[in-house]
Amino acid sequence: MEARAIIGWNLRRLRVAQGLSQERLALAASIDRAYVGRVERGSENVTIATLEALAAAVSVPVAELLIAPVPGAAAPAPLKAGRRAKPR
């Protein structure tokens, strides 16, 4: 797996685990939502500054985004579509 794909896989895994949409992650990292999607798909070369911003937004060290997944690991599932229910 190439580095861009590893970063995208880890970013999506962490984002979904925290229940963040791409839009919320983008806002927290001060980057464009479409850019987050391209990073997760592995089609974008990410700068160190952007990696730092994304890692901070999901509260992990930058190195966490560079760890290769275990061979045969299932791809991270997408978040449930739609808006979250408002708390009552």
C-alpha cells in the first residue's frame, strides 16, 4: 500500500471512529471538505502542515496517520448517512 493510501485509510478510520463527518473534520483542521475526501481516497499529496492539522483534529500524533494497516484488514465503514438527531 502506498503512503497516500495509508494516510487516507487511517484518516477515515479515525474520523469514523470519532463520529466526525468529512465536513466537521475539515472545519476542525481549517481545510476544504473536498480536500479531506481526496486525502481519504489517497488521491492527494498531503503536506506536513496539513498532516499536522488533520492529526490534531482527530487528536492523534502525526505518526498514527502513517502506520500501515494489518494485511487483510477491512476498510473503515462509512458513517451513517444523514444528520444526527437533535438532543431533546
